[in-house]
Amino acid sequence: MTSRPSKTGAFNSPFQWSTAWPGVSSAGRSIAAIAIFAICALAAFASAQNRMPEYDVKAAYLFNFGKFVRFTPPDANGERQNFDICIVGEDPLGVTLDDLTQNEQLDGKPVRVLRLKTAAEARQCAIAYISASEGSRVKNDLDALRGQPVLTVSDSDKFIQNGGMIQFVTQQNHVRFAVNLDAVRSARLGLSSELLRVAISVTGKPSAEVLQ
């Protein structure tokens, strides 16, 4: 039976992490802690993934992507009252993402998880996860969001080639991700160099300022 690793003993590292995650359940804290640790030590995270359901890992990544994206200019996100993580199409992530984001803030704004029927509804979102259930509609979904300061993420095949920004890739039963910097730059977004170092592949050219 697949189980989620506990916070204690899930990994050993020289890094020290705060154990205070207000408003997030113990399961959510375990997933979030492992996802953050992945940014510094992917090998340890890959080992921990053996005990985590695929979509729990993806939900944890999705939430933590919000900590490594910046809107350029900074006021591109200024009109938003919330930091909305939107799911377009069928939701395979379940309650895990809700659990992780409860009472959390990103970019100084309360995090909300929204389930939307169309990509056009996600134009005011900070992150749009386009479900693989969208199938042949993915290209149209990306067209609907093109030019908007929205980080697009999916596990749909050829998402990067179709102009998406981050694509989840399963490699040897572990969840990884690829990045399309041309798409990121065209939306006037910036991604942390720490996040790029964890990606299995990075295509395109970075923004003028690569975030450290």
C-alpha cells in the first residue's frame, strides 16, 4: 500500500527546515516539506517519491512552483487580490492541493485553488494547471492564456512543444518536470535559477534577469 512519508525520518540533510506550517494538515506538511526539499536535493526527493502517490507529488510541486516564480514587472500580479492556482479540466489532484494551500500565502496574497471549465476563465490566475483530460484542447487552452502573466503547467504530452511553460514528466516512476523558458519569458514571468537547476530539461532563453 502506498503511503505518505512522515515529516520525521523522511530524509536526512544538512539543511534545517521549520516545522511550523500553520493551517496545513500533517499529511499536507509532509508533502510540502518534501517538495521544498526537492529544490535543494532532488536525489533525496526522488527516493521519498517511492512512498508517495503520483498526484500528491504533482500537487506539492504545483504549490511550490508559486514560491519560485516572479511577475515582471512586479505590478503584473498587483491587481490580484488572491494567488489563485487554477485547475482547468478534470481534477486529478484531489484534496491534496487544497490541504497544502489552506491558510497559506504566496507573493503576499492568500492562496486559493479554483476548478475551472475553460482556460479563458484562468486569465486572472497566477498558475494554471491544464489537466491532461483536455486532450486536443490543450493548444486552444494555451492560446487563450497566451500573453497573460499566468504560469502554465501540465502533464499533457507535448505540452512544452505546444507552448506550455512547465511539463510534468514521469521518469523511472519518479515525477520530474521540464521548462520552456521562451514561453515563460513571453508571459513576462521569471523563474528562480534554483528551480531551473532541478528541471530535467530547460529549453529557450531566460529573461534578462534570472532570479537567484
